[in-house]
Amino acid sequence: MLVSRVLSLVLCATLTLIGCGGDPVSYSAPVGINLKAKSSDSTGGTVTSQKNISTESGNPYKVFVDEARLGLDGQSPSRVELTSLTLTLGAESVGAVSLAEVFTGRVDVLFLMEESNDTYVAGHVENPSGSGPVALAVDFDSEAMPDADYTRFLDGRFTVVLRGPAATTFTTKGADVNLQSTFSFTAFE
């Protein structure tokens, strides 16, 4: 009887630890951000577009963080993983029907933090082609951020920057393209 009682206590303690450990608190619906790039805005053969994460319609990033905090009884997640990242050429684009007509070489998606101006690579892709969605290799690690930047990250105080070498004809063709980066985040206790 005593052995079964001890085993029950050990089992309850183990299940409690499993539930509190590294299990995801919340998985977001994809968080998309729409960026624009024009041929005339290319500088030094580089296409760059940027936008604050919190300015997207409905602020889906804030919704993700709020739901994660709700799942943690008001506490912030200890870390956030970027589980996938894609890039898509929008249908309303003019002058390009493929990402290969916009970019050549390595294309990066970065998080530029407010105040500190620290930059974190979210992901990258080499020579994207087609209209997408094209999967990017994920480079982001929230645990590598100093506490102040991580707080800014959770508060949505950062800009998404899309940057890559311009395809040979992009800078001269008068293109006006819509690019969408879609992030899938997972929050952890």
C-alpha cells in the first residue's frame, strides 16, 4: 500500500513537471506581413523592403503573443521558436511573375529591434524561384537575444526587413512587387 502511494506521488510529480517543462503553450496561426518593393527603390543592386511587425492589419503578431500570455496566466513565454518561414510573390505584383525576377543569390529576412538597432536573422533562402510560397531556412533563436531585445520582441517593437541582391533586370524594368513573409511561431513556458 505504501509503495503504491509513493508511486502515485512520483507519477503525479512527474506529470506536473512534464506539463510545465518545455511544452508549447500556444501555436499561432501563420503571422504574415506584406512588404512592397519597387525597381526604382533598389540601391546598389540590392532590393530592400521593411515594415514594423505591429502595423499589419489586425496585428496578428500581437494576437499570437497575447494568446501565449493568456495560456501562461499572464506571464510572458520564456522563449519563442520560429518554426517555419515562407516568402511569396503577391498576385498584384507588376513587372515580375517569379521571385527569380526580383532576387538572385541569398535573400534574408531579418528582425531589426527598436532602440537597440540589433538585427537578428529570421531566415534565408538562396536563389528563390517561382511565385511561392518558398520555404526559407530558419536561423532565428530567441534564446540568443539579450533580455531587453527579447522584451522588445515580445512587445512587437521590431521591424521585419527583407533584403537580397536584385535580379539583373529588376532594377530597370519598372517593377512594383508585393512580397509576403509568413512566420509560424511557437511559444514556450
